[in-house]
Amino acid sequence: MGNDYYSDKIINLISGAIAKAIIPLALNSQVVRRLSKTVLIIYFSKSGKTQKMADQIIKGAEVAGAYAILKRVEDCTLEDLIGVDGLVIGSPTYYSNIAWQIKKFLDETVLAFYAKGGSLRNKVCGCFTSTGAYNDGKECLRTLELALGVALKMKFVPGVILESKDIDEDNLSSCYDFGQKIAKELADNTTF
């Protein structure tokens, strides 16, 4: 038996030990999460239309490689903002504005996050809305763009507006595409 035999045995032994150590780690969701950029998708939905949009956005983001977390705004806490690489907010449009539940989240939770030393600066953000009229939806998104992109200095990805009457399974592809754009922007963002 030559040196090659022992070399092969040693390599196989080491390879097996490494595989036994790495495979359980790779299956651990915490490790997978750290390997992917994380986006938190928060939404408010009364009729379920904004939720349908959110469901498609998370699918698009995950398919494109992001680790995506979907939460109703009522269930979101300050701790949910810790460690995210991106934030997407969805709201129905009410009188050209965002839902009060989203405004409350921005006023209380995000400001408390900043007060405790957190920051969303240079992280990727986006928004989406379901609306009765397209122009009202544009104003709603503008409000979120100002809050996220201007006030919080986040990197804004142009959002999605769908009129409520048009929200069905056949035309939610723009939301899926938006989720993919968010994931791509997360992957390309190296400034945080």
C-alpha cells in the first residue's frame, strides 16, 4: 500500500468530518438567513387586497434569493427591524394617503428603533398600495417614499400601485416582479 492509499483515506476521512459538521449548519434556518439578505415586508389589509399583493411580493423576493419575512403591521415590533437589510411597506390608499396603522408604525416603532440606536440608512426599501383610483395611489406611495427614502435615507425601489378592482390572480404579476426587484437590489446593495 503506497502513500496514495493513505492520502485518499485521510482525504475521505477529513471530507466526511467536514460534511458532518457543515450539513447540519446548512440546514439550520439561522445560517441560511445569514447567507441571504433579509427583507421585512409589512402590510395592512382590511379587505385582503393588499395582503394578496404582499403574498406575491414575498414569493418573488424568495425566488430571487432573498430571505423574506411577511408580517401584518399589527404584529410587527421594534425587534423585527433588527438585522433586516431591506424593508417593504404595503398599505391600502385612503383619501390619497396611507392607512393610519402604517402611519402609527412609522411614528412609533421606527422612531423607537432609531431612539435605541438602530438605523435603516442606506438599506433597501419599497412600497405598494391597493387603491380605488390610480392617482390617489400615486399620492399614497409618495407619502411612503418621503418617509422611507427622504426622511430615513433608505434606497428606494419604485413601488407598485394596483387599483382594487383589478386585483385578482391574473394581474398580480407586477407584485411578483417587484419582489424580485427588491431581492436584486438587496443583493447589489453593499453600502450597509
